[in-house]
Amino acid sequence: MFHVKHSEDPLDHLPGAIAELERRGLFRQPADAISPDALSFCSNDYLGLAAAKAPPSPSGSGSSRLISGERDEHRRLERALAEWLHVEDVLVFTSGYCANVGTVSALAGPADVVVSDALNHASLIDGIRLSKARVVITPHRNLQAIDGALASRTEERAWVIVESYYSMDADGPDLAALRGICDARGAALIVDDAHAIGVLGPGGRGLCAEAGIAPDVLVGTLGKSLGSQGAFVAGRAVLRKWLWNRARSFVFSTGLAPCAAAAALRSLETLQRTPDIGARVQDLAVRLRRGLLAAGAAEGPSGGPPSVRAPQLLGFGHVVPVVIGTPEEAVHLANIAKANGIHVQAIRPPTVPEGTARLRLTVTARHTEQDIDRAIDVLRSALHQTGSLPE
């Protein structure tokens, strides 16, 4: 009888796997603390509100909200978000990942079909997998493919899942056209508006509001523009009731820390008092994009790996991706920028496709015009130094 030899150490394969990641330029490790003199262009704190001290509320909820973890701070925040977004009700989760995984897996089921954009966030993908629904993955922002998948389905219930603003490419779908397709085909629309809310749309209410549409499920975050932690799902009251009962990542988690809910509410009130703060962030982002274009970056995707060609500047808005090519090139550029006081993150596969490793710069309300100009100068010098731009 054949016997399989078992290792005495169940983790003895990990050093070799880590070495392979290092060889491919894909190994991640904790970054050093950012120097007080450095300028960060890799924070999702788009409105610059995360540095404020949390209001004097309890640090924890103590249990799931279904048991004894319900606190006044939760409902005050949920009602304020619902009123601001013009929806019936809202449910807050402990993170964006929990919100997406719990919501998608609670709504879609084995008898359904999910139509998912190819670049959807990992949390949406994992929620889809847990739902056990049939999945159709469509090319990024391809409305014709979405319509075709819905038209040819045999399932009664269909869910179309997209993000409004894809933060690695700084683009998004035509949400008004997508709403029309879903209505015509009898499908539900789930939109993750996390990277847009606070900066884009009327009063910072996101790209769904800008498009004048109401998705069946709207997901937003408290950990980006609202400078706190956690996330929320907005929509009809019946949606909240269902998720309260069936979203496993909500039911089986300790409730969001009351201090985090209170901090998010204060940030929302700040945004409502100063609704033009997002427009200022967008103005700064336009300045950064124009400066990088003037430095020699090309606008739009190249149609292939940009190695030894001009870096490609993608998308619109407050996230500014600069596609470089290989992971090694992107990391090298990020290290040069960091050595010159500009903290920017290299984004590598599997987060982005092979051959499209990039620098991802995020603009926030804490930046000044002088900060933007300094970043342009440092990146121009780094790109010349590495040969990514011609002299």
C-alpha cells in the first residue's frame, strides 16, 4: 500500500512560496512609518478628516447588534446617512469587506445569476463565490456584455454588480445606461460607491447621485472620505431588515464601535456644512494630472504593457493611476519618490493585471497646490532617472 510522506512542519512550504513572491517582485511587507516631513499620496482619507480625535463615545459595542450590541450611535448615523442619500434606510457594517461579502451572499443564491464586472473588488468577488449563484464575468465597463448576459439567462432572478469608481483605474461605468438595462431585463443593480462618496457627485453623494439613479443596493464606506472605520449598505427598508437577519458578516460580528459611528457622523455633518470640499479635491487632482501630462506621461491606456514607453495616466477624478509596467519598475519608482519625500504606493499583480504595475496617487483635501507641484517635480525626476521618460 502506498503511503504519502507527511511533513513534520505543516508550514514548511511557506518559505519557498515567499521566495517565489520575492523573485517575481510581488512580496509585500509592512511599510515603514511615513516621515513627518514626507507627503503622502497613498491615503484614502480623501477629505482629510481621519486625523480628528474620535468623539467621546464608548470604544466597543460588546456583542453583535442582534444580541446586546445595539447603541444609539449606530442608529443616529444610519438615519443621518439615509436622509443624506435620500433612501429609506441604512445598515452599518464593521468594514467594507464585511458589507460586500455579507450583502451579496445574503441576497444572491444558487438559483440566481450574478453578472459581475471583471475588475470588481475582492470583497464583491468573495461575496459572489459564497452566494453559489451562477456567475457571468463581463469585460470592464462593457454594457453590451452585461445586457447580453441578462438577455440570455435562464434564471428568474439576476444581480448586476459594479463599482461606481474603480480606484485602480479611476474610471467607472455609465450608471444611467446600466440602470436602464437592469430595468429592461428585470435585474437588480448593486453598486459599490465607496471611492466616490464624499468627493464626487452633488454634495459628495457619489456617482449614483450624479447619474440621477437609485441602485437597488448602494454600498458606501466610512473609512475613506468619512475618515472613520466601517461601511454601510443603503436602500429600501426591506433590504435593511433582510440584511439584519441574513448577512452573516453582520449577524456574527460585534457591532461597529460606537466611537467609530460617532466619528463618521461628525464627518458627515462636516461634509454637509462644507459641500464644496470635494470640488477642491478634484481641482487639486486636475492640477496633478496636468502636471504629469506636461512632464511626458501619456493619457489613457496604451493597449499593451507600457514597458520602455511613456507611463500611462488613467481615468479621472481624485485617484491618479500611472501605469509603469513591471512590478520591479513600479517599486523602484516608488522607492525613489519616497527617498525624495513623496510617499506613493506601487500597485502590483494580482491587484492589477500582469504588465500593468502602477503608481497609484490619491489626492486629499489636506494637500496644497504647493504639495501637488512638489509631487510632480519629484515624479518627473524619478521617471527621467529610471528612463521611463526621455530626457
